[in-house]
Amino acid sequence: MTALVLRQFTATSCIGRGLGATLESLRAQRSGLAPCAFETVDLETHIGEVPGVDDVQLPAPLQRFNCRNNRLAQLGMAEDGFEEAVAASAGRWGRRRVGLFLGTSTSGMLETEIAYRQRDPQTGALPAGFDYAGTHNTYSLAAYVHEVLGLEGPSAVVSSACSSSAKVFGSARRMIAAGLIDAAVVGGVDSLCLTTLYGFHSLQLVSRGPCRPFDIGRDGISIGEAAAFALIERAPDSLDGDAVLLLGVGESSDAYHMSSPHPEGRGAQAAMLQALGGAGLTAEDIDYINLHGTGTPSNDSAEGKAVAAVFAKRERAVAASSTKGATGHALGAAGALEAVICALALRHGLLPGSANTRQVAPSLGFEYLCANRERPIARALSNSFGFGGSNCTLVLGRAG
Amino acid sequence: MPAQPPLLTACIQGIGLLGPGLADWVSGARIIAGEEAYSPQPTALPAPEGLPAAERRRTGATVKLALGAAQQAVAAAGIDPGGLPAVFSSSGGDGLICHEICETLASADRQVSPTRFHNSVHNAAAGYWSLATGATAASTALCAYDASFAAGLLEALALVSVDRVPVLLCAYETNYPEPLRAKRPLPEPFAMALILAPAPTPATRSRLTARLCATATAADRLPEPGLEALRTAMPAARSLPLLRLLARRERGEAVLDYTDGQRLVVEVGECR
């Protein structure tokens, strides 16, 4: 594929608002996970809650979009000059030539959950103020961001569970290659709600304590929330050496089970190989892998086998870690959040160690980082896998 | 400015259709073409083929609807679905499951059913499709509210045009029970599917070319009032002006709803 440049990117999660705070937390190996005191949830678990989401005010004409997910989107977009960078891109290419592709799994679901507690006792009706299109619908996230950024190009939400906001990079890449657009805003926003907290609990996939990816005693995920965005464009002929490029995207399906990964990570291998092939790279060229690494016994086992198989021929073991011990699993926002973490790793030469992992599972076939490592790197790979057997791998690299 | 105009084009190799009074594409095409009268009946949902019994029992109306339309299109194209990338697009996903989960979470006992939870994801249809067909190629699950059909078609055409592979597009919509139904009234399940390919084969029917058009001009309407009502009520049925061209085996253009400021103009011609 033709390389695309990440003109601007930003991330907001429980470890920080914007790139500066996120980098500082990664450097300190600080975890944002804390015992759950969210809303009326009565589960014994840790979560990665972003502070201050409910204090965010949406612009007055856009009140119909007011829900936790869009407040988190607003909080995230306001960081790192992201809105200004998009405005400049729209000025350069034209508003109709900038696409918008965002991932979310539950959108404004929390608003609907609360509305169901406030049904009319006689008629069962939802409260009059409940706005389906602005908050509940899966597209409400992109509808809101479209309005705020003043874009007029193609727009869609990808909702393929936990691979959603990695797959948006693939949609944007194809639309740019097809000549339909010149630039795209991609990203993911997913926010805490009862459906995912109780739902993952019912599947016995949630840890009581902070999640411990790739730990020998790992026992489940910690649910987090995040807003992460990138503005991607065709790469110009000359770029600053610090610029971050999207080099490859791989997408596959497990065709195995709705909520369990293929035990050998068959689909994960296919996604990684496709991303490497599209980038014109081999396993030898990758300096760091940001693993999906949710902390469930089955995900980490399957992903570990898949990575070991794809990277088996390397002379030196590849360095890898999951950052979900710090951020929690941001579900539909995880792909974009971890793409931004890879971009920070490339720009600052920081390979983040895995927060909360105490004793790494044995014989992984790659080097799982529990401590930070500082060294310049050229290329990073990021994995995102979701329910329904939906897999996506991104390869990012430095321009110079 | 772009160096050259975007070229989003594909050959149509198979069509699937399920809707109220529209049992399949072969019989539905005669109605959409205006050759037979339209008489709406509740949408008949076929049992999904290819799923193991345990998985089949877990599928609800939404998955049956999407898989039914997709299986028709694949059969018409005579193509092996195992290697086919798939684009599924829907505004609401599974409305019944969403309602049931919200009811549970509003009750004293918040224990959500695990099967219901993993079936609640927007990509459930895509997931069951890969289980039913063994398809390991990429699949995606899109939502663009009332523009979900056009968004799905753009995604599928970009896949065909850029990656040069045949693609399944399936746009589908079921409905919500009350109280969500009052907030999002969707009358009857409707789904359509297309197999789109970069080059013609013996199964090829027509060539489809699409372009975005910045206009506030209204999308094309259908002459039959019942079908026109379906078009405006169901996001997946926004495809009906295109299906009418295909049903009448006509060359020509249809204007489809997309975003507020843009329409998707689709042109149907011969595939050479």
C-alpha cells in the first residue's frame, strides 16, 4: 500500500488527557485502573475511568448529542490541537474531501440504560428527552464529530466490537486510494456503560483486580474507556524524520466462535501477515508489538501463539507488550488508542512496559516487556481482535 | 484537487432480497419492476444455512435476516463465500437484544445473559456469517444511521476497486420493540445483498458505478406507494431505487440518500 502520514494524533484515556499526560504516565508505568465506583454498578472489579467526562459541556446547538460517549469524544478532540489540524486539512483539501471513520462498540448506550430506569409507570414510554439518533444510535458518535469538525465528506462508524477503531484505518486507506477523499479523520471513542460491565462479567471474562496481561496468573480484563483520533493524509514527498506513517493494515476473520478466539490465533496470524505484506515488510523489520493483550487466559494464549508463529524466523526475539494493564480495555476505542501509543513509541523511542504484569507466562517465543525500554525504533505493529472473530493489525513507522 | 476522478465501479454478480412481501430477489424483482402488484406481508425469515445446530439456536431475527439475503446473493453468483470479504451495514443492529439487555439492567437482578451479550455486538451478523461459511477474509460492520446503505456500498466499492477482489455487501435492518420503537419506528425487517466483483464472469448481470454528488436534491422515489413507504422507513431499503434499475434491467442512474449535503449517484450499465 502507499504510505499515509499521521498529520496529527491525540489520545485521552484513564492514564491521561492528551499526548503529554499519556506519555508521562507511560514513562512512569502508571496504571489508571481503580476499583469500580462507576454509576450504580455493583460489581467487584477495576475499571479505567476517564475523570471529568461528566463536566464536559457540548456546544449549545449540539445538545441533542449529549451523552457520555460524545462528552468523551469532545474531551479527546480538544487536545493536542487536533481540531485545528483538521480545520487546516479541510482548508487544504476541501471539506468534502476529508472522510470521517470512527469506531465504537456501545456509543451512547449508557443514556438508554438510564432512560430504561425512567420509563413511564403507566405507558412504559421512555422519557421525552431521550434522543435516539443523537445518543443511542451507533452512528451518533460520527454524527457528532462530523458537526464539531465541520466536515462534509464520507462518514461511517465501524462497529466490529474490539477491532472497530483499528479497522477504520483500513476504511480510510481504501477511500484515499480510490480517490474519493484526500484525507481522513479516524479514531475511536468508547465509554463505560452497564451493558459492557455486566456483559463481560456474565461471560466470566472480567478480573476482580487490575488486569495483568500475559501474566501467568491473569484472570480477565479491566474495562476502560478512551477517545483517540488521528488525521491521516497521503504522505508528501518530503517529511520530517519524526513523522509517523501508516504502513500496513491487515484484516481477517476467525470463523471459529462468537466470543472465543481461535486457540492457535489463526485469524490473528493472517491479519499480522497481511499487514506486514501490505507494508512490504517482514517480521524482521518490526521493533515493537503493542499486543491486543486483554488479560484473559484465552486471548493472551491465542495471541501469544500467533505472534510466536509469525515472528518465529527472527534472529532476535521481538519486543512486545500490552498497555491494557495501564489503560484497561477501551473496547471499540482500543485500536485507535493503541495506534496512538505506537506513534508515541516511535516518536519518543519508548517501548512501554506492561503495567501490573508480575510474572510473565513462560515460553512465549517473544520478549514480553515488563519494564520500559528506551531506544530509537523504526516500526511498530499493533493488534486488535474482537468478538465475532474480527481481527485487525496495523503497522506504523517513522518517516526517517 | 484530485489528479483524477474517483473510480468506484464493480460488476454485480448476485443479488439477495428479503422484505415485507418480498420473499426473494427473483420474485421480488418482478414486484419492484412494476410487473406484479405489491402486497406487503410480514417478512419471512429463512433458517440460516451452514451453522452448527448449537449456533443456529442462538441466532435471532436479525442474523437470520442478514444471512438469508447474503446466502441468496452468493447462490445467485455461484461463488464460494469462503474467500469473500464481507461488508455488513445496519443502522440499529439487533433491536430486540438491545431492548432485553436494557430491561435486565433496569431490573433488580442485572445478570445479563452471556449469549445475549455476545450477540448484541453490531458485528454479530458478520460473525455468524463467517461461522456459517468458514469465511476467513476480512469482514466489517458499519453504521451510518439512515445512510447505512450508501455507506456500506461505498465501503464495498472501495474494497472492489482498490483491493481488486469480489466482495459481499449486505445491508439489513430489523425493528425495535416498545419502548424504543416509539423513538425509532422501523416497520418490518428488510435486507438486501450484492456480490460485487472487479471483473465480469458468466454470472454477471450489470456494471455499477458510483459517485458522490454534493447536492440537496432529493433521492429518487419509487412509483409504488407501498415500496416508497418502505424506502423512507427502513435504512437498508434506501437501496430500492438501485434495485428498481436492476429489476427492470435498465441502464440509467439512480440518486440514493447519503449524508445531509451529499447524495450517492449510482449508474447501472452493461458489464463488458
